[in-house]
Amino acid sequence: MNKNFDVVVVGAGIVGLATAYKILEKEPSLKLLLLEKEQGVSKHQTGNNSGVIHSGIYYKPGSLKATNCIRGYKMLLDFCDENNITYDICGKVIVATDESEIPAMMTLYERGNENGLQGLKLLTEEELKEKEPYVTGVKGVLVPQTGIIDYKVVSEKIYSHLILMGAQVNFGEHIVMLKESSEGAELATNKEFYSAKTVITCCGLQSDRVAALNNKDLNIRIIPFRGEYYKIKHSKSYLVKNLIYPVPDPNFPFLGVHYTRKINGEIEAGPNAVFAFKREGYSKFDVDVKDLYQSLTWPGFIAVAGKFMKTGLMEYYRSFSKPAFTRALQKLTPDIKESDLETGGAGVRAQACTKDGKLVDDFLYVENEKVLHVCNAPSPAATSCFSIGDTISEKAFSKLS
């Protein structure tokens, strides 16, 4: 028997949760269903990320990442203040370890100013030492807006609000069919059939597969990249005061291994970025034949693999070689030793790749008349979640009307 809703949101990561929250915040009378294939919220990207509140310094001015990060930053902190969620705006330093990295560092500094960040400061070698005594670098940038938080706690709080707001949340249901009709959309899960006036999917690592249910010629595929972390032994936690980042390689779409102080006081080192053989594979040895086949047969992945072959092989080497991982960290903090590192967790980033071999560098929506798919929402999506949710809610209202 069909079950009828005004809005169905698929996916209970932090973007799906914030989207549902913003919709009901604006129009509490709507009948909203949130579907999640796992048995709880934020089990994948949100629940395994580094817990950083991003400032917006990295993102191209005017991009969806930049605008949503800047706006979402304040919305996130307001939500945390209203709900007594602990966070710490501790700031971070971006470190140029040699003269060759200074031009790229200056590009970030200028980009941050263009994005409206206040208080960015260029640091001399001596000033770097004042902020992070065990860092070695020739210059740096202080980013005072950066902070730390536990996004699982944020997600659980949004979920509790949704229940109080009257949302229906069904866990353990994955979507298997989606089609639009003159009245809205019809969808089926492994357990039930539903109809809705509009459907929004925020499915992270499965986003392309869900979008393909009603977009047969979808031009993107999700390529999973696993990021692995080490934890710094408590006895050596003094080596890192807050957050220490390298100047990212402009030819590689990830930030490089760095240090993050967690909200629980632990110090984390990483992540690397290795191609994962399973979309939800958090171990080096996790393999899913379907996931692997779909990545390897995607023309865009072949182009990306060729372009980043050398860097990618180095990432794999560091994944299996603790000494190599340690050497990467020693560029930032020479005093760190292999024996100071303990195996930590891992996360998998959903990276959209076009058929012609471009890694999508911004948030990406695929819209139909009654359905909207969030098809690329990597970092800083957690920081930006309320802004993204606010944007999607407006799109949803236009579809409802």
C-alpha cells in the first residue's frame, strides 16, 4: 500500500538531516519522510570525517563550496550555541615547508581574503614557532576561523529535532526504484512503496546510483577515495597545539596529510587519499566487485588515474608504509617518530568524476521536475550543511508549488 508524503528525503548523513530540518523549520505542516539504509544517522562520510569546522580559505570565490561554507559556518555555530554542542574555534596554520611552496600559499591567502575571511595573517618562521613550537616552515598563514567539533553529535541533535518536528524517519530502507509522475514522484525501497510531491536524495557514496534511477544518462560516477589516519600517542601530543596543514599540491585534489586536534583532545595525523576498492570500505583489504568494476570501467576514471598516476602510487605506498607516512609528517614536525604513531580510523570520500575525466570540484545538484539529487558534496559539506539544506529547501518548495 502506498504511503503518501509531501517530501521524502533519502539519506541521513548530515546534509540529508540538515535539509529535512530546514524544510520543516520553514514549513512545519509538511508531511516529511526521511529514509536511511543504515540503522542510524551519519554512518559513513559524516561519521568518519576529521571533525574540522572549515573556514572557506581553500575554495574558489563564488563557487558553491565557498558561498555555502562561509554562510554555513555561522549557521552551524548558531545551531551549536542554541543546542549546547561543544566546539572550539582554535584556528590553524598552513605551513610552507620550503620557498617553492610560498606562491601556492599566497594564492590561498588571497583567496581567503576574497572570500571575506577576517584576521588572516601571514606568519614569518619565528611567528610560526610561536603558534606551533615544533613546526618547521619558512612561512605560514594563520586561519583563526578554523575549528573542531564532533559532527556525529551535531547529527544526533538534528535527528532529535526532526522527531520533535514530526518527521517520520525509517532506518534500514534503501531505495530501489524512483520515477516521476504528474503528481510528483513514486519510489520503492527494499521494504515499502511511497509517493511524494517531491523527493530529495543526499546519498553520498551511493549518490550516483540513486540519481541514475531516474537519470539514465548521468554524466558522473562516484569514485571512492579512502583516507587513513594515525593517532599521536598521548605522551607526544605536545608536538601539536591545534591544527597544522601543509600547503596543498595544486595538482592533486586533496589537502595532504596534516595534524588535527580532535574535540576529545586526541591528535590525529592524516589522511592520505587512496583509491578504494569498495565504496564503503574502511579497511585496506575491503573489496566489492561491483564497486571496483564500476570504477575501473568508467572512462573518466581511466583519465584521472593516468593524470595522477605518480601521486596516486605515492599515496598507496604511504598507506602500506608507516615509515613513509612518518616522513610526510616530519616535513611539518621533524620531531615526530614512527613509534609515536598508533593506527587510527579511516573514512571514504565520495568524489564525483565526469565521463571525460574531470574530478568535480564543487557541490553538484542534478535536478528533475519533482526530484533533486545531491550528487557531489565532499568537504566542506559538513561545515556547510545548514546552508546547503537551506538552498535545497528553497528548491523543494519551488517543486512543491
